[in-house]
Amino acid sequence: MASLKRNSKGEIVYASGLRVKQSTFYKPNQSELFKISRSKLNDFLSCPKCFYLDRVVGLVSPSMPGWTLNTLVDTLLKKEFDECRELQIPHRIFEKYGLSHLVPFKHPELNHWRNALTGGVETHIPNTNIILHGGVDDIWQDTTNGNLIVLDYKSQSNNYPITPESYLSGIYHQAYKMQLDVYGYLLEKNGFPVAPIGYFYVCNAKSEVAGFSGIMEFEEILIPYTLDYSWVEPQIFNMLNTLNSKTIPEETFGCENCA
């Protein structure tokens, strides 16, 4: 897909193909702390070469249009949960899943944690110069033991029955699971007790309806997922070895950007 660089006024401007902000460049073997987002870690896991060209060389990937409908679903869900958070009452979906002992977590830093652009939740990885950060969609709390529960909102349209088994085994959902792993890891490293199970709040738009009529109908499903932090730090060290190399990695088989 062809992509044209535009300014805030929508005007086409010169595209150099390189980033300008120096703080986003990693210099091999630097000692200064360097921030890596959860999404950039995922980029490394997908293709070390593309990741290296991005963070070390400074190549800019072609921009993509925003997922505005998905973003709106996230925004509206956050409004619902924020109302429950203020009153410290369970959200309407909790009773359906036998989770009435949960409430949305109330904390003065929550809005900061939810904003990936301002840093989100972050931690300094031991024995490295890497600060890992990520913006959570929301956090719940178990009122029986105080444990925090990480979750992520997911919007989709699928005609197949949605079960934990089918959802978690989806090839494109493996990155979703790693996303929750990182969020749980970050919260735990910040000293919070984290429940071993997180959730995906799946909003599935129904297509087998009579018509549009200005309304999209959704079914709402909670998918539990057992968190796994065991891979996080080893992959951070693998990523750091790549960043510190002065050789561009080999292309990854199947990477469309490398093709």
C-alpha cells in the first residue's frame, strides 16, 4: 500500500525515510538508558532485522491509517469502567462470569499507565540499560486478596464460536498473549501483587443480523489467560545483543517488509 507523509493540516510533506528524534535511536554498546515499548519488543520478536533498521539505523516504517472503530470501542469501554471505578462497584460483565468480587482498580497513576505515548507502566530491566514500558487498557482488582488483574480490549467480527481454546490458539493471537504477559510483568516489577490470570475483553461484532440501521451489535466475551513471564527477560537480553551488534541481522523468513 502506497503511503504519503502528511502534516497536521493534511498537506503532503517531504518524507526522508528517517526518524529525527535522537532519543529514539540506539547506539550500539551505549551505556545510557534506552526506552523500549512493548510493541517494539514485539517487532523484535517478529523480525530482528526490521527492528534493528528501525531503532539503530532509524528507518521509518510506512504509516498506516488508525483503527478508529476499534479505538472507539476501547474509549467507550473505558468510560464504563471508569464509572464503576469511581463507585468501586463491579462492571456489568463481572456477574455474567462469576467475577462479582472484582472491581476496576483505582489508582492516581492509572491514566498515565493507560497512555502508551507518555510512558505507560515501565521498569528498568536488571543488568541492562533497557527501560521496558507499555500502556495497559485497564486493570481490575480482586477485592478478596488485593491482587491486580491485567486485561486488554479486543474488537473483531467473527462468525465462529468464540471459546478460550479457539481464541488463545489463534495464530494472530499469540502476540496478544505476550502483550498481557508484559503488562503483568511490568506491574509486578513495580511492586504490585498480580493475579496469575489476565483477561481479554472481546467485543465481537455480529454480522448475521438483518441490516445495519445505524447500529452495530456486539457480543461481549471474557477470555481468561494464564500469564507467563518466563520469556520476557531472556528475550530482552536477546534484543539487547541485537541492538549492540554492528551488523544488520539476516532477514526473517516470511517478513513482508524484508521481501
